[in-house]
Amino acid sequence: HRELPIKADYVGKNVPTSASELVEVRLKEADGKDEVVLCEKIP
């Protein structure tokens, strides 16, 4: 049982990133498929 406030504390995989990278989380309902994408930031 969880108490409020609920926090995201589950980690399925740790992936190191740099300050020049973004992590995009895409959901099937909004984007057509569930995926996590690592992208380069545009300067």
C-alpha cells in the first residue's frame, strides 16, 4: 500500500546519459507505440 504523495521510484534499467542528450518517453496512446528514445539535444 502506498501513501501520498506517490513518487516514481521504480527503475527498470539505468542508462548513463550526457548533458547533450535527451530521454524521450513515448506512449502508445499519444505516439502510436510505447518506447523510450535517447536523442541528441539540438543546440
